[in-house]
Amino acid sequence: MVSNDNLDKVLEKAQTLIEALPYIQKFNGKKIVVKYGGSAMVDDHLKYNVIRDVALLKLVGFKPIIVHGGGKEISSWLAKFGKESEFINGFRVTDEETLDVAEMVLSKVNKSLVGMMEKLGLKAVGISGKDAGLLRCEKKLAGGKDIGYVGDVKEVDTTILDTLIENDFIPVVAPIGSGLTDDHGYNINADDAACAIATSVEAEKLVFLTDIEGVFVDPSDKSTLISEMNLAEAQELIDKGVVGGGMLPKLSNCIEAMKNGVSRVHMLDGRLEHCLLLEFFTEKGIGTAIVKEPLF
């Protein structure tokens, strides 16, 4: 016979499933783009939990596309070769040697993520933005300065993504693209790549896994976390100078993606276990969501 304590635990689990049901129904069959980066990329325990979350999303009918970074590992490998990393306005200065290292490291990260997914019974394929002309770029300037082979995405050909998704694979994308006119390789900021892909596939959700809890009115006061806001409110935060630093380009990317068709954007703390499930399947959620209109 089940004890009262055990029964309460079982009922709590059942309530959690019931709470998740309308969200599963709402997003069944919809594409979501997850930009995977930060500590969740380098901590093996967090990495495994993120992949498990993605597995569950896939199994309940979501169509995930993963776009990953690898900045910390790129910097580590450059240091091993005696090369110092240089950044201008948050973008890595990328000469030929740095680009070679970035491609090597991102390929290694890509295959590692694919391997973890396959161990969980998922079908995943690792690609880069070079494959099948997925991401075509022009040179990005940072404050008017030439920063080398850093790409500004101008064209996205979703054929390879559509083909993989239609055949029940999860695409795992490394942010390296090709030049529009020179066919040279370009290192692309992973946030930029995720936004461009989410816009082109008309994703229902775009999710950024970061090392911060979300957007704050006052970053020094954790009680000022903004759980949900609309496009106008997000733009107002930028116009009034409330957000700055690394959050400014991220929030600008979110606004641009939503103006171009993405329905909802989420900024989540990837250091929190099962952050994807908590945000997608619970009424309260975590982090910050930018929405066009309430879900229900």
C-alpha cells in the first residue's frame, strides 16, 4: 500500500505532467532553435542535462535545431598555440590562423554534442554553416574596424535543415559560414547564427542559454528580473540605456528575430539544471521571455 507521503509525491509528479500538457499541445510539431553556449557547454554535468532536455522536447513533438558556440575552448586552444585572443566590441578578431583553430574546435564540439544525443537514442547530424550553403556571409565590421574573417549572415538556405528535420534528425549547427562572393570561411557569432536560422525556418521559439538569469531592470538587484515583456518593452529597455554590455547585442538580436517572424524568444540561465523544461512546461517559467502575445 502506498504511504501518504509517497502518494503526495506521486500526485505532485502527476500535477507537473498535467501542467505541461497545454504547452506540449501548443508546440507539438513546431520548430525551436536553441543557442547553446556558456557554462552549459563546458560543464559535463550541465551539458548532459541540456541534452536530456532536448531529448524530451524531441520526444514530445518539438522539432529542435541546436546552434552551438565554443568561444572558451577556442581561446584555450589559441593559447596552446601561443596566440592571444583579441576582441573588439565583443567579436573575436579572426585572421587565417584563428579561423583554422575555430573550425577545428567547433567541429570537435559539434561531434561531441552529436555523440551525446545518439547515446540517448536521438538521431542527430552535425553540420556547419558551410554545408549546403546554409549560412552565406559578408565581412562584419566592428565599430567600423576590420576584424578579419568574421561573418555577417546575409543569406540562409534552409534546405539541409528542412531535409534533416523531415527525416527525424536533429540538426546541430556549428557557426562557420561561407562568403557570399569569395567562398572563404567566416567565423560567425553564435547568437547571430541562431537568430538568422530561427528567422529563416520561422521558428516558434528561439532560446539562448547564457550564464545570467535573464534581463534585469537593475542587474545588482536580483528581484528586478523581468519574467516576460513584449517587443515595445524590450526596445524601451535599450532606448533608455537600461541594458548594456553583452546583454545589449543579445537583446537587439532577439528583437530583430521577432520582427522577422520568430514568435517567442527566451533567455535562460544554462547553469540551472533542466532550464529548458522549466521554461517550456511550467506556468511560472524561469529567465526572461519576449513575447508577441500571451500563450493562453
